[in-house]
Amino acid sequence: MTSELPHTELPHITVVGAGLAGSEAALAAARLGVRVTLYEMRPVKMTPAHRSGGFAELVCSNSLGGEGQLQSKGLLQAEMRSVGSTILSSADANKLPAGNALAVEREGFSAAVTHTVRTHPLITVVEEELSELPQGVTVLATGPLTSEALAANLVRLTGGEQLAFYDAAAPVIAFDSIDMEVVFRAGRYDQSADYLNCPMNKEQYEAFYTALEHARSHTPHDWEKLEFFEGCMPIEEIARRGPETPRFGPMKPRGLTDPRTGRWPYAVAQLRQEDQEGRMWSLVGFQTGLKWGDQKAVVQLIPGLENAEIVRYGVMHRNTYLNAPRVLGATLQLKADPTKLVAGVLAGTEGYLESAATGWLAGTNAARLALGLPCIVPPPESMLGALTRYLESANPDGFQPMNVNWALVPELPVPEGRKKLGKREKRPVMFRRGLDAFKSWAREAGLDVQDLELPALPTAELV
């Protein structure tokens, strides 16, 4: 989309933050012929985590996730490549060998993004910390270390209880990996059966506790200054208080009758529904900072979760994010002020790629608002559409940031005569379905779409 107007007469938006989300947002809006003022407080004011004033600096891992048609992040990467994402093109240009993952050389990647943003004729970069929310159409992409002044203004706009500064999350499990022959649905004392319950006998609990006791924890960064509160105490910290403490805390079996025995179990791990469709369930009271490999081993010792697919691992770290289901729409507009859009970690996403993708959508919708066009949402079969719909519709009670995973998108219908499809059968088909839906949607919205070369589907009979 282009315009013949002089630059000074073009519609204008503001983007705050030049991380992955903000950089992608600014470029997405500029591609649609909108002037962008991009505010970035670094290097004038540095954060405890960043080391440079470069845009899209990667402060933790240098990986943008797994590639290919079996990976949920692979689908999101393909969607972003199809609409000309600068984050993806810069990643491809600075790619390092990393097996099936898209890993990048940090400095070269950041330099490429920075150069593209700073040399775009419609983007003006202002190195300044904002303490007030800008007037007019604005994308807020200030990340997990949002400045205190801006956060205070966001609190006033959205409500004090809608902004969190600490991410204490439990593992989230894909429903189709839970053994419902063992797990039973029930509420305590025959109340509403809203929970899935994993019953343990004494021997199973003791094996679980021993593994939890010896599991390794993630070492936080110096700048995170983690503080544990009773309301979000990690399960491993609870266990350190003694072997009976979890059993009288988050794993108490009182009021839960196992239909197989007619008795209360020795201990129980409960799962609570995370999404409207019931494709994802989180372990109640299992906030954890365990290393992911150890975390998976401990979770899979829980009866009924022996083959659990963890779609989001538990984390304990410094963060700043909104309670998205209460304050955001799927277009990434704030309900309290639709001229303000939010992207990246602040919007309730987890991961570099998710930040960039929501930045692209927020920038696209901000430009459309400035041009007098309606905001748009990708289709639910696409990974980006599924993610933003989740942000809008997730359970707001105890909401935690989410990364992309296959449980977000609708399942494939099972062919007649089959009980279940394997991951290697269905995921390439879900990949192709999602990418095709995304590209068709983007073309209908008047966006430039690039065709990608993809290998043939290995399971053509499922299409």
C-alpha cells in the first residue's frame, strides 16, 4: 500500500520500544505508507538486562525456536516470512548452525534490524524515555522491563490489578497427551467438576517428591532479583519445607474421590483448563523455576501424565505484562482505549518470535487505524491468529504469558476408521492448512504476500 502524499501529510502513529516487537511494528506500519515516530530510551537510559543501544537485542537465548513443518514456531516463522517480516529476514541473514532451530549471531542480527529501521524514510527514531502515554494511535512494545513511569500510566489506564511485574507460571499440558484412563474429572466434595485430577498412592508420591527434591533449578539473571511470595511459591520451594508440605498444600487430596477406588488418593495433582476449547490444562499450584529437562521428568512422574506434552514450561522470572483477557482484544487493541495497541511480552506473549509476530500485527492494525480502515485478526488456523485469540479469550484468573504451540490451533478431523493421528502425520497438514489460511487472509486484507517453497506433504491422504 503506497501513497502519493508528501511525507509530512501522511497519517502518523507512534511506537514505543525498539525491541523485536517494536521494530517489527514500526516497519509493518511504514510499509503501509504511514509515518512512524519510534521512541527508544536506550542508550540514553539503559535497562539492567541490555548491553547496547541496538534494536531487537537478544538478551537471553539466541534462538527463535524450532524450524520446519513439525514445529509450531516453524509455522509462525513461515507466516511472518510470507508477509516480509524484517525480524525473520534479518534472522535468516545471520543464521548459525543449530540443528532444527533458527539461531542467530546476536550482534549481526541486531545490527541488521537497526539499520533497516533507522534508514526507512517513514520512520523517525527518538532516543528518549517516555513517562506519559502518547496521544493518538500508539503501539506499546516496551517489553518485560517497561520503565516505572510508563508502567504507572498504563496501570491508570487499565486498572491496577491488570499489570503484573513477576511471572510465576506452572507447566501447561496438552489435553490429548493426558491419560484419561487414570485421570478423573471432579471438584472437591462433589462440587462443579471443573478440574482434572491425577491421583497418587503413597509409593508414587514418594517417588515424585524424591525427584522434585533433587531437580535442578534455573539460575536467575542478576537483574531479575526474584522474590518469592506465599501466593506464588514454586513447588520446589514448598517441597523444601518437608515431604508432607506439598501433600497438605497444592497436592492435598481432601474431598476428591477416585472413582476407581472409591477413596481419597494419598495425594493429587490437579489441572485447570487454560483455554475455552479445553486443549490446554495447567498444573494447579505448580509454579516452578526448574530447568526444563528436570521439569519434564518430574511432571511425567505424575500418574496420568507419563506421556505429557508440555506446551508451556513453568517459569519464575522478572516480567511486566498485562492480563490480556481482561484488557486486550484479539486485534491487540486496549479495550479502555482502542487507539492504543500492545505487542510483545507486555501483551502476554512468551518468546522472541511471538513478540515479533504480535508486533507485526499491532503495527499493521495501528496503520489501518491511522488510514481509517478496520483492524483485522488472522484466521484461527494460523499460529498468529490462534495466539492472539488465546490472549483475548484465556482464563483471566491467574493469567500467565503464552508461547505458540500446536494446542492453540483447531485439531484436524480424524479420518474415518482411525482413533488418533500421530504428531508426524497431522502436524505437517496443520502447518500447510495454517499457512494457506494466513496467506489468503493477508491477500484479502490488501497486504503484500510472498510465496514460499515448501516440501511436499508426507501424508497427502490426510489433506
